[in-house]
Amino acid sequence: MHSVGLRAMGRLMDRVMGGLDPETPKAAQFVRQHLGRLAASCHWTAGRWDELGGLRWNELQNVPSHLRMLSNVLVRNYVRGDESSA
């Protein structure tokens, strides 16, 4: 995973962890469940990011535009997952 992915995941984790007390016994389970909803749309080591214009997994760069685009895709897919599970 490239640094742009790590930074984008950090932005996503701000949203995931927003209302969660990390000391609760089921915190890890909660995070795994929530991140699991994104697995099918993530391309960290193979494939293409369709929502990023078809960029291959290794074409993302740690530049502001790619960070913004990737962060937006991750958060948007996470929010959609929340809506579909409601």
C-alpha cells in the first residue's frame, strides 16, 4: 500500500472512529465490520480504481489531487455502506 493509501485511510478512519470508544470490548469487531464493507471496492495491490477514472492500483501518487480523490471515494463508499445497512 502506497503512502497515498495510508493517508486516505487515515481520513476514513476519522469517520469510522468518530463516535466509537476504542476501549469498548467490541471496538475491534466494529472496525473490522465497517471496513469490510469497503473491501470489494478497494484495489490496494491489484486491479483498477473504477471510480478514479480507471487508474491502476499502482498509478496513484502521493499528491494532493490523488489523495483528495481517493479519500472521497473511500468515504463515499463507506457512507453508502452505512445507508445500505440501515
